[in-house]
Amino acid sequence: MIVARRIGSSDFTLCATPQFLKTHGTPRVPEDLAQYPTLGMITSSGTGRAQPFRLFSDDAQTELDLHHRLVVKDTNSYLAAGLADLGIMHAPTYTVHEAIKSGRLVALLQDWKTPTFPVSVLYPPNRYLSAKVRAFIDWVVALFESHETLRLK
């Protein structure tokens, strides 16, 4: 048995650079994304396929399996490609939050939301956890509580 303690949540943000939007225009609805260069990210090495763009609004839901200009396997490469004006990203919000705040990226289709995924810390069910494990759990909980985009919602 394992104890799972939920410490936060993660979602995604559609975004692109101001220069990209100036050159290519801005999508108005999710279906417009098929007309733009997009970037994909592999999240499952089992399939080797890029994660689809999943979006929902108050009364609609869509999953877009786009033909991406570039597909990468990690968030650092994904962010670098997006900041290099290569396409529209559907990136984990925590990776693009600062770039959006600074104006290097622009959030798109903000009326549309993405699924939120829980983030948990897992540990053995022991009343007497080692000091190292307890310190790590306390540290990661504090880290997530202080993060604007990862804290529990």
C-alpha cells in the first residue's frame, strides 16, 4: 500500500510569441488551430505520439490531433521552440507562466480551458517516516503551495 497526498494540480495553456501572432495571425476558436504551425510534445514514450490539444468551454469540448511542425519530448525543448517563434504551443502552464507575465508569450483562446491533472507525492504508509522523507514531503508541499500555477485549486 502507498499513501498518496495531493499537493497541487497542473493544467495547460495555449500560447505563442507576439512575433508569431503578428506574422501568422491569432486563432479565434480551437478549430482555427489546424491552419497554424503548431508544436507538439510527446508525453508517453510508449506511443511516441504527440499529446493532443484538449480544450473545453462551458458548453463545448474538443480534442485536436494536429499535424505539428515540430514534436519534442521535454518541456525545456518545447518552451525553447515556442520562444523561437516556431509555432503555437499547448504547454504545461507552469513552464510558460513567467514568459506570459513578461510578455514573451501571449496566452490564446482564454475562454477555453484544459483538463486539470492532480499532482501527488507518494510515500509508504508508515507513521514513523524517516526524517529525510518527512523533510522532502514538507519541502515539496511548501514549494507547490507557494507556486502560482501548481498550488491546489
